[in-house]
Amino acid sequence: MPKRKRRRKLRIEVWLWAGILLNVGFGIANSPITSITRLRVLGVQNYDRQRVEEYAKGLTDEPALRDDPRQFETNILNASEVDSVDFRRNVFGRAELKIKYRVPVAGIEGRTALDDQGMLYRTRQDLSGLPTVVLPPSSSSMMLASTLPTGEIAKFLMKLPSFLKGADTVVSLSPKGAICLNRSGIARIQFGSERDLDEKLQVLQAKLETNPDLLTKSKEVNLVSPKYPSATPMGSTESKPI
């Protein structure tokens, strides 16, 4: 009998201590002392800094259990340039926000960009120095452009030789998705559809290794059929195999 009373007494003490610790923990988490005193922001770009800081102000007065980290992340993600967000905080007033932005590989029209994953988005990012992609008239809006092979075009742009990248490069798409590259001072390059773009670029590289002046002495290079590439010399209207 004495043993049973002791067990019951121990059981009550455990529950009492658990209740005390729970109340203390709950009180601390709801206390103003758990409000964020230091927020470390990683990856924010200058054009987006003011917007992020405005949202961050709403966190500084909220105890740990009262703020909504998911809502804060959603607010940061509302900018179309933002690719992902990771926000973490603790009850000691420390927090960290990591922002990853989309990587533009070309400008489209106005403030629209194409990112490295083939996504079209509105942006405040600096697009100077990047190629321009010209959509066919019927696909000038982002909604219509979403039907084009933007993913393949993004990969194509990233794999272009360095001298074909830059603000002077214009990649035009026909209504059927045929790709044509124009750049000041060199031949127009017809790539045709998005099929076999890797092979077409490899053929172009190989031809330039054996004939470095190919693009400067031709007015058009045709790689639509990579097995039978051709070029139209300056001053000529006849296309010849290369």
C-alpha cells in the first residue's frame, strides 16, 4: 500500500511540473521579449529592398506565437521576380530571411523577362546587356506566349557562344516557333524549330572553328537542317552548303 501512494504522489508532481513549464513556455513565447530584434536578410536585391523592409516592419512588434511566418513569406513571394523564400525565427528575437530571385536570360517586351527555367514574368530587374526575344505579333501577350517553347528557348540562349550573347542579340520567333538570331555585324542565323537545338549549336561551333569568318562574310547561315547546313555569302542570293 505505501508503494502505491508514493507512485501516485510522483505522478501528481510530474503533472504539476509539466503544467508549470508549459505555462512558463507559453508566457515567454507570447511575451514582447520574443519579438524580433534582429532580422538578417540574405539575397535581397537593391530594387526590392524597400518593399521587403516594409513587410519586415510588421514583424518587429509581434511575439513569436502571434506572427504568421507563412503569411510573411507569401507577401515576399508576391513580387513576380522572387523565385523562393525561406523565413526562420526563434523565441530569442533572432530571425533570418533568404530570398532567391529568378535569373533572367532575355528581355521580351517592356518589363517582361524570360528566366533560366523558361518562365515569363514581369520584372523590375536590370535587363540591359541581355538578348531580346521578339515574339510573333499574335503572341505579344504573356498569355499567348505561354504556348511557345519558352523552356527550350531559355536553354538555347544559355548555350549560345559568348560572342552571340548580349544586348545586340535579337532572337525572333515566328508564329510557328521558328527561331532566328540577328546581331549587328554578322549573318542572320536561321535555327528553325526548337527541335535539335543542341545539335544545331554544335554544328555552328564546328563550322566556326574551321571557318572563323563564316558569320562576317555571310548574310545568312541556315541551320534548320543541322545535317545539311548552308550559308548565303555577302553579295549573293544563292545559298551554298558549308
